[in-house]
Amino acid sequence: MHKLIYAIIHAKKESVCRLMNFDIGIQGIKGRELSAVSFNDIWAVVSDAENKDSEMNNDDALEFAAVTEELSHMFTLLPMRFGSLLKSDAEILKVLEKNYDAIRNNLIKVEGKSEYGLKVFRNSSDIIPVPELAEVKQAEGNSVYKNYILNKFNEYRADETLLEYSEKLKTEIAEHISGLNAVIKCNKVTGGNNVYNAVLLLEKEMTDNLTQTVIGIQSCHKELNMMLTGPWAPYNFVDITLK
Amino acid sequence: MKENKILYGTEDMEVLTAQLDTLSAITDSRLNVNADNVDSGLAKLVLTLVELIRKLIEKQAMRRVEGGTLTDEEIERLGETLMKLENKMEELKKYFNLSDRDLNINLGPLGDLM
């Protein structure tokens, strides 16, 4: 029987004892018991698991995420990637011991903080105008090859304009959020009408301030739809490769 | 998730649905090569790389058009080359039963390739 690792938490012994005694009512995937393996003040929360292949379906992934979610309400934690399996408690202990400093540094970085997702969409694809390009309009008499290039050039200019708009928006949002002492990681936009896609790490008690800030930005941009999600476990702010 | 995770946002379900489409595209866009599908798996990998190079060439060409340094004749030749290249890619995609989405490999934390 392998061990599936959900998260590594930083906690005092008593609170983890409560976890192990099921006082907090959390179970692992497939209703399995949770247990904890510790080294100093860090604990890996684990449950038994059969093998990788049989526990890699979408339902398991959702259950796995729900466990991490519950734990994140109680502890500062580093979420583990779904499917992180080790052979035994002894092996987990070795990993904790070997990576203690890196794990502690990451835990300190995210202590008391949560992750939030901010995505921004255009209301419609033509809301950000592409400059009129008289010189690239198709003209009668052009060859099919020239018209092909002109069409491609129009698409290219549209992409460039959108990129420019996204960059400006990135700067504007960063300025608005700067007062919240947040760490912002901008990701690639997901295509379609998405013009901004970022994750933020900030103090849990700043949730309302962040929401108000986003509402403020939205009120300046009727052409956009903003979506703020969270709080999440700090999935995108853990910088560690376990040895 | 047991709780509502949307702190603020549009109630427009289309936006959410589009996001779900993106997520499922990520799952679909991972390379999956095994003994049973080695031909199509390799074709997908090779065509993805060709498509990436084709798009880079196209972008570079557009920069040159933007720079205004190309003559009409050069634009003609460029158009012919790029158009034929695109058509050939379409043929190959059809032959291997691949869509544009298949050729956009997800690179995990780095995002989509294209």
C-alpha cells in the first residue's frame, strides 16, 4: 500500500493530533483515513493509496482538491500535486528531512496568505478597435497571394493591438493592487476574449479589500468583465522541487 | 469545492463555460504516446513542431511587411510560400485526423505552446 500526500503543513503538534484523531472530520479520497508524518514542525498529511493508475480519475482529483481546501482553512500549507505517491511513511519522513529547509522557506513565504485568481474578459471581440489600415485593405486586382498576406497582416495587427491592450491593463491592475502588498503572477491569457489572467498571493484578511479593489477597476472598464476567485491554497506560489 | 469560490464576477455563464472548455482542452492537449498509438502520437508531435515553426516564420514575415521594406514582387512570393505552407499543413492535419487544438500542446506551468 502506497501513501498519497495531500499537503505539507506547518503546525504545532496538538493541532495535528486533532487532525489524526478525526476531530475535524476530514477524510481522504475514497473515505480513507488521513494520517500525518512529521519531521520537526512540518507534517505531511497522507492517506493510504493503492497505486497510481487506479486513483487518477477526475472524481479522485476533485476529492483530493477538496481535502487540500479543508486543510488550508486550518493550517498554512504547501499543496501537493495530485498523484504524489510514496511507498511508505519512512520514505515520506526521509523526503521531509532532506527538504526541510526548502519546505520551511516556502511555508514562511505563504504563511497567513491565500491565493486568488483574477481573470479579465472583453465583452466582445470587437470592443478593442484595431487601427484602420488603409494600406492593407484588400484591393481589386490584387493577386490571391497578395490578398493572403494582407489578411494575415490584418490578423497580426489585431493580435498586436490586443497584446498592447493587455500589457496596459496589466500595469493598471498592478498599480491598483499595489497597496494590498500582494504578489502577482501574470499568466498567459487563455485565448478568446481573455485579456488578463493572473494569480495573486496576499494576506487572508485582505480578501475584502481585494474584492473592493477589483470592483473599483471594473467600474472604470465597462468594456470588460472581471472574475475574482478564491481564496485558494497557494498552488502557484510554491517554488520547490522535492529531492 | 464545497464553497462558492467566485468572490466577484460576471454571472454570464458563457464566460465560465469558455473557461471549462479551456480546461478540457488542456487535458486533451497532452501528448500521449504509447505502443498502440505511436504513429498518430509522433505525427502530432512532429506536426506541432512544424506548426510552431510555420507560425514563427509567418510572424517574422508580418514584421517585415510592417517594416515596409518588401517590394510588391517580394510580397507576392511571400504570400505564395506562406499560403502553400498553410495549405500543406491543413492536408497533413486532415490526413492524421488532427485539429488545431491537437497541435497546441500544453506545457504545464509554462502554458500552451502556441
